Amino acid sequence: MSYTLELGIRAKAAEAAIAAASTMQKNNALAAVSKALKDNARLIITENEKDLRAADENGMSAAMKDRLKLDEKRIADMAKGVDELIAMTDPIGQIIDGWTRPNGLRITRTRVPLGVIGIIFESRPNVTVDAAALCLKAGNVVILKGGKEAINSNVCLGKIMREAVETAGLPADIIQVVDKTDRETTNELMKLNGYLDLLIPRGSARLIQAVVQTATVPVIETGAGNCHVYVDSSADIAMAVDITDNAKTQRPSVCNAIESLLVHKDIADEFLPAIAERFKSHDVKIYGCDRTIAILGNDIEKATDVEYAKEFNDYIIAVKVVESIDEAIAHIRKFSTKHSECIVTKSLENAERFRKEVDAAAVYVNASTRFTDGGEFGFGAEIGISTQKLHARGPMGLTELTTVKYLIDGNGQIR
């Protein structure tokens, strides 16, 4: 029996227990996880330091190492996220709606768990905790496959959480962390039909597309974020600078950070020097169109479609001066990954056009794209940002980790 098949068998064996668990049982398990994370913070940091040393040896960028690093505060934040889930309404068993047919059949639509969820992700070990806690609260089993760059952190976190849920009376196998980093194991997980009800990739565009193209189990496509800010001709300059700076530099390695900046020609001469000055404090590298170079100088490198299509995940941005909102929308349609898009404008008409014509999971008017996040939307922790349109779109919280079941009550009806 293969390693991956064994994981699937154990997951299916634990499925009934977590699906039938009461809200109190699940909350008790989450409380145990939160406490265990805080109690074992030193151990988690020690294991994380092994991953950080390997990252240094492999030349990982500073931005990506920031995604990988765990410290006391981040561990406390992970535990806080678990605690917040305890306070959230349990979606399982909720009655969505109901009706009675002319023949007397009473039909009720309710929420139920999806079953066994596999998650393949990169770099960020906090995903291990967020995903496990969300799946637990929504009554699902989870198999977590993190990247090799975080293997020590992920295995440690998995062991801590498994022991915690077991002390709360639930099977340890409702949370499983893959402790192998070879590609064959990942490929087997993508084809674990009959055991995985859903697979969610979370990470780079390359990872996501590899999963989408290889998996034979159902997949929700998440995360790749080629996000834009469009500064309209009527934009408030100071507001536009603050929003653009925050969206690019507050945490450049995450999927809701912007990668491209579009600026209306009528405001470019004033806005571009202002944002370039702000970017200096973060050493942001700018690629730009010919008009951008003419305004900011020859230190700006020429942008091509390669840069406009790229998710940098770093202090790098591609800039284009556009003739109109029509050109801005056309550019976004061509290069967007349908994650998060923003317009900065005083024009209600242009704001409404942008909302209607830009196809993305989250569309912002006069606010940073950095808010596309389960916690910021009030969902608690999230499993990822879905950029597709079926089943779930945008931040995936508890409700998005459920499906429906129809319950039909009769009194002898036949057809």
C-alpha cells in the first residue's frame, strides 16, 4: 500500500466522527489546539529555524523568507485565529431554506461537510493551522501537503494539533500532514479519487496550474494574484499614493498585494513622482511604459507583457500610463488573474463602470486590495482566495467548506 493511499484510508475512516461531532466537541478540540500552539511556541520556533536556515542556504528572497518565518507573535496570532473560529457560528446543520410541495412532501436544504479535503500549499506554515482549524470547524477531515521549504515547521504543527484534538476526544486522523516532499507523493495526492472529495492548491501560479492540470479529483483554483490599482484622472493624489503604497509594500509576498499600477495620462505627471518617492523607502523596483520612463527617468526599466503578466511577490511593480478608463479595464481583462482589482477615483460613474466591467473575485473602490482576506471580511481564518466561479469565489471561510443536503419528509407519497 502506498503512503498516500494509507493517508486517504485513514482520512475516510475518521470522516464519520468529525461529520457527526457536535459544535461543542469541535469547539473543545479547537480550544485544545489553541492552547497547544501557545504551550509549544518554543518548539515550533526551533523547528521553524531549521527551515529558515535551509532557506538561507538556498538563496530564498527576503520577501519569501518573511512568509516562512514564525515567531512568538505569529504563533500567538495563529492561536488567536483558532480562538476566533470557536466564537463563530457552526454552519453544519444550518437550514438554508425549506418548502412543502403540493403532494405534501416537505423538503429542507441543510448544510453538511464536504468530507475529506486535501490542501497543497507553499511556504507559509500558518496555512497549516488556519486550514486545519477551518476544516475541523466545518466538520471536514484535512490532508495537508506543504512545500519542502517549510517541512520541519509543518510536521511539528501537525503533530501538535493531532495530539490536541485527540485529547478532546476526536480522532487524530482528522488532521494529517504529509511528511514527504517528493513530487511523486504530490502527484498521487492529486489523483486520490475515492478518498479526496476536494483538493485546494494555495501558492504560486505555477503550483496552482500544475494542480489544475494534473489532478483527477475536484479542484478549487485559488490564489494567484496579479492584482492592479488603477489611478483614475479624478483621483485624490494623497489617497492614491497611500492605497498604492499599502497594496504593494505592506506585505508584497502575499496574493492580494498588487503587481501592476495603471495611471490615467491626465494625472500621471503629478502622481507618478509622488508614488515613486514613497516607493524609495522600500527600494521598490519599477518597470514602466515609455510614458512612465519619460516622467520618472531612465532608471526605470522598460515593461513588457512579461512584466505585466507576472506575479512578482516582491518589491517590484509594473507601471503603465493609460489613455482612458477603457484602456485600463482592457489591460486588466488581459492580465488579471481575477483575484482583486482597485480603482482610485472621485467619479461615481467610473467607479460603477469599474465595478461592473472588471471580472474579479473582489473589486475595490478607493481601498487597498490588501483587505481581500478571510479575517478582514469577517469570516475568521480562510482556506484561500478562490479565483474561479463555481462553488466558491473570494475568501473561503467556513460556509465555503460545506455543501448541501436535501432532507425530504413524507407520509407515504409515491410517484
